[in-house]
Amino acid sequence: MAEIKVLVWKGGEAAGEPDVEVKVPASLAKWVPRMMALVPRKTKVELWGEQADFATIFGNLEQMINEAVAGGSKEIADIKTKESHLKILVER
């Protein structure tokens, strides 16, 4: 079964151990936008800045994951800001 892995590094560089690591079964991808809605706005701003638009980023996540798994891709998103670096991976 495929898994979604979300990695977050503070400081904008994806080096060393991530500050946040989340693994979820790919079948739960449709719940990610709802889970992100539970993260306090202040936390989102601190990690990703004022301009982060999670509705756009995660809106089509389920479709992206299905296509990544079917096509054999591993990384489906790489988002870098001044404050943090976010990677979303699919692992089998």
C-alpha cells in the first residue's frame, strides 16, 4: 500500500532530519485538506509565511497521488519559502 510522506524543514533548506515528518496511507489523501484546516493560522504563518495557499496546494492532492503511484513517481510536491521547505512524497 502506498503512503504519503510530508516532510518540513524550518529555515528553507531540506537538509538533515526534518523538523516535522508525517506519514499517512495514500487512501487517506482526501482528508489532508480537512486536516490542514485544523492547523492554527498562526502556526501556518510561522512555518510557511503569509502567502501559503493550502487550498490550492492540497486541493488536488488525491488526484496527484493516484497519478504519482500509477506513474512510479516518488516526489509530488516541493515547496520552498524563506521560512521553510516542504516536500510531499509517495512511498510504496
